[in-house]
Amino acid sequence: GENVEQHPSTLSVQEGDSAVIKCTYSDSASNYFPWYKQELGKGPQLIIDIRSNVGEKKDQRIAVTLNKTAKHFSLHITETQPEDSAVYFCAARYLLSNDYKLSFGAGTTVTVRA
Amino acid sequence: DSGVTQTPKHLITATGQRVTLRCSPRSGDLSVYWYQQSLDQGLQFLIQYYNGEERAKGNILERFSAQQFPDLHSELNLSSLELGDSALYFCASSVGLAHTEQFFGPGTRLTVL
């Protein structure tokens, strides 16, 4: 199966600064990489995703970059705000026994200090 | 609000018991996925149903089973419960069957005493 490693496990940033979370994956055939934000007591919320035929994707203050050669992808949050405080999960989609599955990283707890 | 609903929100039961968790996908979504989230294992994919048929299996125990009904809602049945089954159980849904653009429900917190 796919092994996704996520770093760092915790991240504290000053409001207005940028936050970067990195993930690596093991299966070179993986081709879809979503990022989820989970607030306390809620389910994961899809915030951005990228497919393997694209190197970068942006949506307002968030962006994701993908390096297929190195098998890693990153989430960038600019101009962080207190409401960005949450746990962020990366994931990679892989094919096993003719079926797709998502493998998730262990999560990064982001705290934005006011 | 993702449009995915799950009931109940909380469930407390004893070891050896059986429970049923329910999920209604977003309108128009044909795939339903079940995930288990625990502190030590993170988010683990359990099983996927697409338009009523089982599509993919993950790390689902034999004591667990699921089904998707003609109206596309799904139920996850957990039996012979053990303390280690205590976790958050999430349902997600998507339009297609390829595990892209999954939208998660609010989850059911299961506590086994």
C-alpha cells in the first residue's frame, strides 16, 4: 500500500506569517493528493487538492505544490489567521487490487498565535 | 456544512455489544466511504460502497460490516465490540468511485466501556 509521512506534527506560527506542511509518499503511481482541515469536534474538510499532472495549485491564501520526482507535496498557507488553527491532513490516492484508496498522513496541528 | 449527515453523534456501549452507525451522503453522491479515526492509528479507510455495491475494502475487521441502501444511505455495523474499537467513525461521500473530492460528515464518537 501507500505510506504517507507528514511533517511537522505540530506547528505554531504568528498571525500573518506563513505556514508550510510537507508530506512524502511512497507509491510513485499515486496521482491525487488532497489536503483536509479538521477543526475540533468536526469532520475533515477538503480545502485543496492536486493531481499528478499539475505542479502547483492555488486558492486564495492556500497553495499546494507537488514534486513527483521527489515524491513529496506541500501545503502553504499565507497570511495566517486565528481561524486557520486546526489539524491538517495530507493524503495520497493509490491503486491496490484494481481499487483506489486514500492513505492519510498522521496530521499537523497548526496553532496561529494572535 | 458538508451536506453529509451521520447519526448518532455519540454512542456509548459495552464490550461485546453491537451498534449501527448511519450515514446519508450529499445529494447526488453515489459513493460512500467509512473511516475510523483513533489517536494511535490516525484516519484509516475501512470500506467503500458505490451505488449500492461494495467497491473497495481497507483495514476493516471481520467483526465490522457495512451496506448501502437503494436510497444511497449507508450503515456501518460493528459487532462483538472491544475497548479498542473506541474511536471516531467518519462517513464521506463523493460523486464518483475514484476516491477524489470526498466530503466528510461530522462523525460518530463511539465509546466502548
